[in-house]
Amino acid sequence: MARKNRYQYDQDQDFDAPQRVSRSQKKRESTALQELGASLARLPLRELERLEISQDLLAAYRELGRITSREAKRRHMQYIGRLMREEENVERLEEAVALFEEGRRPSDVL
């Protein structure tokens, strides 16, 4: 008899329990955070210092300014994306990027 995979329908399954997040969804969320990290990299360092981000993430943005190699910058942006997954105020950072793109200083409003 063929073995039933875990993701197939199970009659005894509790539908009130939180659903498992698919690998594709995790990748989409990770990519979105990497893109947000890249948008934050366009902000001036002075504005980043005023935002409430972790010290590790702030140090990563400072280091990004010193990197000249294209491949090294790409790898470092992936590292920043990983640090972004640990951030708690992602919505606030998205607002800061939106305000900066409008031409307003995020630190004045947030």
C-alpha cells in the first residue's frame, strides 16, 4: 500500500489548527524582506540611525557602504535580508521607505 504524504487530506485533521506555511510562501516573504532591505539601503545612513532597527542591522548597513565589489554587495544584501527576518517593526520600516520615496524625511513623521 502506498504511503500517504503528510500534506494530503487527512480526515482526522484539525482544521482549526494553524496551517503549515508552504516553502514557496516562505521564499516570497524572504524575497519581500530582501527587497525592503535594498530599499532601506537607499536611505541616508543618518535616517537609518534614527529608525528603530537592531544594532546588527545598522552595522550591516554601515558595512555595505564600504563594500565595492559587486558580488560582495550582492552577498551582503542577502545577509541584510536575513537580518530583516529578525526585525519586529517591518511595517514601520516599510512606512519609512514610502515616506522617503515621497520626498519626506521618515524621522520627522515616524
